[in-house]
Amino acid sequence: MPPSQLRRRLRSGVALVLAAAFALVGCAPPTATEVGPDTGEEIPTVTAALPGSVSSLYVGHEAGILNYHLAAISQEGLTMLDTNGDVQPALAESWEQPDDTTYVFALRDGAKFQDGSDVTVEDVVFSLETARDPELSPGLSYYLTGVDRISAIGDDRIEITLNAPDAAFLKNMSSGGAGLITSKRFWQEHDGKIGNSRSLVLGTGPYRVTEFVPDSHVSYERVDTWWGGVPKVKHLTVKFIPDESTRLLAARSGEIDIAFSVPVQQSRSWQQVPDMRIENAPDLSYVGLYFNTTVKPFDDPKVREAFAHSFDRRAVAENLLRNQGEAAGTIMTPESLATVYDADEAREKLAEVPQREFDLDKAKAALSASSQPNGFETEMLVPATGPHLKQAALAYAENLATIGVRLNVREVPIEEWLAAADVSAGYGVSYMWYFSTLGQPEEISSFMLGTGNVSGYENPEIQGLLAQALAETDTEKRIELLLKVEKLQAADIIDVPLWWGQSITAVKMDLGIRDLSPYRFVSCWPAALYRAAT
């Protein structure tokens, strides 16, 4: 993923990681509360609160994680991801694969847009061609760079030919990837200027956008055109409330029914809100360090080794994150292996990758053997919207000081931090803060270590393994290839995994959510809501 797209994804996504913000004093992690059975009742209205805002409802223009959560309400792809991360039919009722690079999708009979017009193969071809155009859809085009040709076959089938096999392609055709289908007529009527407060978006999901006020809210109303049936919730409002205390006050006053990304340090306060409960789930996020190998002295493996041994990630996960984040040993997250391994098996597989544990004696010895035996001074940027990142970085600086390295931690506006996520920015050590929408095992590592990576790192063996992994359709074999990648990079100390994130969602006691998982909010999550007995 090019740095420019990472910045777009993070621009809205960084707010979500506040779900893992740690308690500074005596706060145990929250526990989920049992919810009652479905009463079968309709729900007149639901109000949700997001911890940030978006400037566009079209993911092609702005591809942050919050944009994807909103897109999932009203837009669909040819495929969808279930709560296990497996690919299921959506607008495509079925598909076949005549060979390794060709997919033929059969369009669902009777599928309609929210204005009542029929979904045609021409709409699908137009939407995907638009999505792969970097000028029209800079937030989506990366996913479709491997597409050679998109064409209609008769009135109900679409054929897509790839340049090479791509194991992630079917997931990319979901609303969590690049497969956001819209009406060609709607796009042309608005000259492609969609997703704003005037032209909104048009999709095929069960909810139609009725109002969008940037920095305030998005409103939706239920339609009866969705192939999947009629959800229980009639009207939905999503409010943008970045301030944590303001969100809590809104819950206490009964203004919201769901709050995304509850900070763990506030979890006890949220549990005391009348008729509110806490739900926990991993959020497919990754936090780690990466080194810029084009910047001295970080071109020296011994310097990188000293830095790797100086971060106490287990103390951060246990004491600062209060276990609302798990100490990571790999770039791949356990949830990204879920289609092959259960949670324990996934962690066992990932534990095969050797790590340099926190050990200041080893750190000092590595620095003594480096090109900077007497230490040096360097700077690390942290985003102002990530207070937990800053606190962890300050603890890291204290550790480094004991071996003779002065790490200046500088908090900057989020845009400045995002702009620095580029090898040309010249920072030797940086945080990576990444959210995955598809949960593919290769998604983060291919960005961190693939061509044009943020570390300026070139390793032909890793490039070859990544190419094999992307083409490997057997997920278990793909994971084995990626484990080799992880072991090679760990030996060279390019990336230092720190923790895998978790999210906390606050929900009214009389509101149920079916099958809550890391993938729930990249599919049409309001359709999973129901009135629960209390």
C-alpha cells in the first residue's frame, strides 16, 4: 500500500485505536454483559457515536476505517465478509473461477439500488472501473492494481481477469475492500462529486443516506429494496463525537445507544451509565516500531538491535493498556489467521517467529558493538490523537536513556504525523499504527515490507516470498510463506511488533448485536441489531 493510501486509511482510523487507550490508574479491563433474547420488535431509531468524523462518504475519496464503517451501512460489494472473515455472496449470488486469474460473477436476480432502480452489469462494471482509477478513486485503486480486464457477459454476469493470481481478490470485492457498487446514472448526474453533503451516496444496502453534515452526523433511513430482507431498525443516526468526555455525557443523558471505541480508562464510568453494557472484540489493529534503514545510524543492525531490546511491550500491554491490547510478536495478527486456525493455534503459529525480548543488558551490549557505542540523540513523532502512543513512547525513551540514547518524543498534529509515514521524511524510528478491514494475513506485512516500503528496506528473498504468498490460494500455505517473511525481517530487525489492539463498544442493554467479531463493522452492522428482552 503506497504511503499516500496509508495516510488516507489512518486519517479516520487513528481515532478507533483510542479503544485501546490505557488506564493510567487502577482500572481493570471491562467484562461483557449477557444480553437478552430477540423480542422480534421493530426499533424506531438508533443513535450511534463514532470517535471521529469523516469528510466524505465515498471510500474512494477517503479510505479511513471510520469511512468503511459508514460505507457498510448503505453500500455493498459483489461479496461480503461474514463475522469469521470468510467470503460470502452479496450482490453476486455466486461466482466461479475458470482458471487462476479469471472470475465470473453472477449478479443477484432482482437486486436494486435504494432509489428502486435495478442493478445492472453496466453499473457493476462502471463502479469497478471507477474504483481502479487512481484519479477518480485514490482510496480504492490500490486494491485493483492487479486487474487486467472487467467486462460484462450478457445481462447478468461480470468477468474479471487478473494479471496474476491473487488470493485476496474475493475479499477485495467486498465493501471492506474496493467492491462498492453504485449507480452509473447517479455518478454521472453528480459528475463524480459524490459522498458530500449535497450529493451523498447511492448503494444497494438496506439503509439510504438522507443527510450528511461533516463534523456533526450522518442520517439513514431503512428501505425495502434490499435483497437481504428488512432489518429491525427503521432510522439510524451516526454522530461524530471525537471528545471522550462529551461522548460519555451523551450516553449519560440518553442521547446515544451505541458508542464505538470506549477508552479503557473510562470503562468503569461507562459501565455505570444506566442501561449500558460493554462489549469487547479485537479490532484487527497493529502497533509496532519500524526503522528507516536509509537514515544513519539506523542502517546499522546493531543500533536496531539495541532499540528492539529496549521496548517493554509486555509491560505496556499489561500495565498501560490494561490488557485491552495484547503484546505482539509478529506483524500478522492472530485474527488474520482465523480462517485456518483457532485463537490458541494462531498464537502458537505466530510464536514460531523469534523476537528480541525486553532486556536492557542486551540492548547496551548491542549498542556498544554498534557504530554508536557512546550513544546518540534522535527524535520520534507521536500523533496528538494517540495519547497511549505518547505514553508508551515516553516509557521507551526512559529505557533508552539507560543505555545512552536520548529519544526526544515530540507530539504533533495527526496530519504531520501521517505525512512523516514516508521513507523520505527522514525519521530513523517511528510508530506504525495500522487498521485492517479485510483481515488478510499478508495485508500489513506486504505494506511494511513490500516494494516501496516505509523502511527503505530491500530484501529480494522477502519480495519473492511475498509475491508467492499473494498468489497462493491455499491459506495455510500462504501463512507458512508469510511466517518465513516474518522470520527474515525479524533477523534483520526492520519492524518490531509491539501490540495487537482491541476495541470496546458500549451498547444499550435492550439492544442486541448478532455475532460481534472483528469483522462485524465492515459489513452492514445495523442489520445485525435487534431489540433485546431486559
